[in-house]
Amino acid sequence: MIYEIRFTKQAVKDVKQLQPKVQKKLKEILRNRIAVDPYSGKALVGDLKGYYSVRLTHKGRIVYSIDNEKIMVLDLRAKTHYGD
């Protein structure tokens, strides 16, 4: 089963700010990993319990939730996690 990927408005803004090489990597991760097996991401805890994360870059993460047959990509950055 392939899951449908949807983006929040914030995630769309984040994608537009990515370098083309990172956008390509994002597309590959979404198509070949998250859409196929969304539970392969790291389950988050605390305030983000119920969400999952996959590394995009050294500091960047894809944060998403799973809703039946849809994946909702919430955000593509976690810079504050690193103090930036």
C-alpha cells in the first residue's frame, strides 16, 4: 500500500527554501520510504508524541503524522532543537 503525502502550508514554505539537491533528496525519501512504510521513521516523544521524524540533512528533519491512508508532512526543519 502506498500512502498519500500531503503538506501543511508551513511545510510548503520550507520546501521552497531548500536547495535543489535537498529538494530532490526530500522527494526520494517521501516516495521511497515514508509513502511505502511511514512507521519506519523515528517515533517522537513528549509534546510531539504521535508524530514521526526522518533525517533530511544534518540539522533538518521531516516531521509528519500518519492518518489512516494519508501522511501529513508538518514541518521540514528542527533548527530550534539544535539551538539555531
